Amino acid sequence: MPDLLWDDVRNFFDPALMGSLPDARVADTSVEDWQAVLDLVRSQGWSCEYSEDGVAVRLPRAADMLVRSEGTDAVLRVWPATGVLVIFRAYEAGSIDFDVDLRELRGQVGVNLLCRLLRAIGRRLGKPVTLAPESDPLHPVLGFDVEADRVVLLADPQVS
């Protein structure tokens, strides 16, 4: 059984309501957590591209990536499935921030893919992963719950 059903969460996948690139986040992280995410990307065989200030370079270890990101725009693009892009931004060690493009996540297939991604990251880190409207990180709408070991609703998906 899927974590979430399209008919129940379709509003949270509407770019007009959530923004095209809602904000996903893992709070209270460390360099080791960042490295665990990089290792997850590799172990899953997901295609990826790392760039610094728009120039593609070899993906460094997390510690080096985070040091470089202090004066550089460090971005990791990951494709966990064909046609689905996830953009990790190495702002700081203390949180793992990434965007998903809702236009690429349509229907139950898109919901399932997003849930698999959030679960994979959350399980690897043993931490909650939240998804909030674009530029509104204080109001998450869904996320991976560690204790439940699944993606759950964090807000009412019904918009009046």
C-alpha cells in the first residue's frame, strides 16, 4: 500500500499552490549526514551531476563540498528516476536542503516516487525529512516520519 494516495494529496502537488520547486529539508544534520546522502546517491545508482558556480566538476567528499560552498554555489543534481530531477544545495552542514520539481511528479506514480525518495533519505539518516511550499520552510505539508517509517501528512491537503 502506498504511503500517500494521489487523490488525497493532489493539492500538495499543485505548482500553483506549492510553487514549482517546493523545499525539502532534513534539519539538524552534520557533515557525516551529508556524506551519507552522497553515499546513498552512489549506492542507488542514481545519475548525478555536481557543479560549483555552474561548472560541472567531480563530486567531492561532503566535507570538501561544504567547505567550498561557503564562497561557491555548490549544487548537486540527482535523477532518482528518468525525467525526475532533485536539486541538493550545499548551504551548510546543519541542514540538507533540496528541491523537487512538482511538474515532474504527476499522479500516483509521482507521489510514490517522492515518497520513495523521502523514505530513502530519512531511513539512511534516521531523521525526519519534510516537504514545504517553495520559500515557506516553516509550514511543511508532508514528510518522512522516522517512528512510523513512512511518509505522512503534516497538514490538511484540502484547500477550500
